[in-house]
Amino acid sequence: MNKIIFAIITIITLVAMYLVLMPKEKVEDAGMKVKMGTEGAYPPFNFTDDKGQLQGFDVDIGNAICAAAKFECIWVVQDWDGMIPALLAKKYDTIIASMSITKERMEKIGFSNKYYNTPAKFFAKKGSGYEVTKSGLKGKTIGVQRGTIHENFLRDNFGDVVDIKSYATQEEAYLDLASGRIDLGVADSVAVDDGFLKTPAGKGFAFVGPSFSDPKWFGDGAGVGLRKEDTKLRDAINEAIKKIRADGTYKIINDKYFDFDVYGQ
């Protein structure tokens, strides 16, 4: 009897020691359910396909992060205007929607390290001859998605000489440009190239002027947004980003959508 009791006590002691010594992240985070917020209207980064399923670079990266961190992913679609308020209201735990890491946003929420970084560009009808300067764009109507870094850049640099038309989605800006209701648009260059210029609707349109990437307006790349207090979640996501960059998963996803390294410098 004493041997049985001793064996039971030994097993309980070993289990307790294992739980104490096991890395906390694994105890608390493995299998953790994480709700991921995205817009679903910003191809090729996030969009819904013909079957209503979420697709895109953001979505694939988000799923890869969850796999690397051993999270259970649950995707939530949210209009861009309400992206940060919904995060703070705990509708979801993260934002993976090509949201740039800027000082203004960091006053409200936290971010992971970047998972990609691409410049902004203006675009217009081919042969328009627009010069991207204050004098060259004076009096023109320029479309931009509301609540974005591109809108801030446009207002700060050209707001006193152009007519700015803001849209709830980037797709709405493309439609108005194609129909002639605006003269130019400005947005992320990769989103414009894949989401408009390479489509039938974008035939006859092209980029205008140089690329813009000043961190003052465009931040340090796109990161995963989360609540400031969720530091352990942030650290786990950063480790997952590092892991998928190192093991080749990131490159596989990158090459599915782009013919260059979207991660940037």
C-alpha cells in the first residue's frame, strides 16, 4: 500500500514540475482561439471570392501565423471605417487588413512587427500627362479610400489645391475613376496594380508620377493590429512572423500573389 501511495505522490509531483517548468506561452497560448478582423474588400490583400470565402495575401499570412503559433483562427469581416473601434470593442482580437503601422494609430492600438511594406502611387488614364506636383494637380479631383494613410498623405500634401473625394472602399474609387467622375486616384501601388490596372476595368489606366513611402505618412509597413494590453499575443505573433519568414512559408505565400518580395527592406 505504501508503495502505491508513494508512486501516486511521485507522479503528481512530476506533473506539477512539468507544468511549472513548461514555457508559459505554450501552456496558455497553444490552441488559443484568436479572432482575426479583416476588410475583405482590398484585393489582392484581402477579398471575398465568388463563393463568399475570404482570400488574399493578408488572409493567407494570417492563417500561417495562426498555424505557426498554434492558434485557432476565426475570421471576422469588418468595414474599414470601423476596423479599430471594433478591435477596441473586442469584436475580434487582431486586425490583419494591410493596416500600416503609424504613430497616429499607435496612440490607440498596438502592432506586431511588419509583415509587408509597399509604396503608394497616383494613377490615372493613360496619356493624361498629369505631373504629380501642386501646380500639376491643381484643380483636379482625386479619389482615395477614407480613413487611410493615403488620405492623410493626400490632404497634408495636396489638400489645398485639389478636390478630394473619399470612399468607403478602394473598389468605389476605381469605379469612379473608370467612369470619369474623378481625375486620379492614390493608393497602395500593389493593391492598385493587382486590384485595378491588371483587370479589364483598369485597361487604359496607368501609374502617374513617383512612388511615395515617407514614414511620416506611410509608417513602417503593414502590421497586425491588436489591443495595447495584449502583449503576450503580440509577442507570439512576432515569433510566428519570424518563423514563417525563416521556414519558407512566407515566400510560398508571397510568390502566390507577387513576382517580387513584398516584405520590403
